Amino acid sequence: MSSQAKPSILIQYCPKCNWLPRSVWMAQEILGTFAEEIGQVTLQPSCEAGFFQIHVDGDLLWCRKVDGGFPDVKALKQRIRDRIAPERDLGHVDK
């Protein structure tokens, strides 16, 4: 499967809130778990204060304001898995 056919993940974050380190950590976790299933993870600073969202192929996966904060790694990986590879076992993350 070519990288263009694989899902793309976008993490939008507020640089004024210093959320770049959190966003980089989440990108690292995503890439470490889904390296075979995704084409790319992109980090994008937002002009809107307090903004934090994660999208998969343009569809909203997580919104800090709607979902009440930031996802923990378990919730993040489960949501991504449910969207891109529902049959995939995440091992200890699913327990």
C-alpha cells in the first residue's frame, strides 16, 4: 500500500499554550504504534488560543473543548485504531 493510500493524521495545537511538546509526544506514540497503517502525522500550530484537535483524513477524532481535555494515550490509540484498523489488537492498551 502506498503512503498516499494510507490515512493521514493532523494534530493542531496552540503554540501560545506551549502544547507543542504534548503534540510531539502524541505524534511519537501514534507513529510508534501505527507505523504500518498510517501515511503521515502532521503537526500544525493554530492561531486560536487554547485550540487542540486531532483529525484523521480530515475527520475530527479529538477536540480538547468538546472531549473535555487531552486524550490519554490509551484513548488516543483506541480511537485511531477504531477509525483506521478496527480489527487490530492493541495488546495491553486494550486491557
